[in-house]
Amino acid sequence: MKPLSELKLKVLDLLKEDARRDPALLATLLGVTAEEVAEAINELEEEHVIVKYVTVVNSSKLDDEKVTALIEVQITPERGRGFEAIAERVYLFPQVKSVYLMSGAYDLLVEVEGRNLKEVAGFVSDKLSPLESVLSTKTHFILKKYKQDGIIFEDPEEDRRLLISP
């Protein structure tokens, strides 16, 4: 794949900050025409550089009882395919939101979402752990999100200390 143009890189940076920005605004910020920006965005989508536009939601503000877990998975790579085959089997489960190949003590980091703890635990014990290449799993439940994708969810606490002057 050839390297991205300077314009495409700048468009990507601005869209990562706010994907709702209009091409006309992006053009003004970048000093180019709206047509150039629209063409760059279209090419980025066609090249699968831009895969999806998403909304980051602060789930603590919703009456939603979903549970998210991060699962460390140690696996035995398959001959000829390495980690790809098992990663594909894992990411095809509908409960799985993300799968990452990692360096260090475990091989895959799997993000799973369920309606409750029991559902996530059932996924790990009934679907993930029995896979033939899986050696071990370690599940970590997310209790609270403070920051995601560069967005801070909590308002900073006000400093309540008394001011002391020398």
C-alpha cells in the first residue's frame, strides 16, 4: 500500500477528533477546496482506511446494565496460519467487540460485552475456553470507564482545599 498524501493524513486527524465535521469546514481548516476534501474522504473510505464512523457513548449516563470484560488469552498458534486462524474464530462470536494480538504474557486481548456477569462468564467457559488452541484465559471486568478514545467521561473534581498564603 502506498503512503497516504499529506491532505489525507490531515483529514484523518481532523475526523478522528470529530467525525461529524462537514467537508466544507475541513476544507476551510486545511486551506483547500471542499471538493478536494470530499474526494480525499471518498478515497479513504474506498481504500478501507476509514472503516466506520462511530459515536462514543458514556454508558454510565444510561440506564444500561451491560457488562464489558477484557480477556487475556494464551493460545498455541496453528501451523501455517499462526495466530490468524484462532483470532478469526474468536472475532466471529457476536459477543466479541475487539480482538488484539499482543506481545508479552498473553497472545490475544479480547473485549467482550454481555447483558450481565453470568452471560460473559458463560461465553468464556462455553465458547472461548473450549477452543482447541486456547491454553488459558484471564478475565477482567471493567468496573468504570474514566477515559475512552481520548475522551474523559468524568467532570474533574473541584479542589476544595483552603488557600494558604505565606
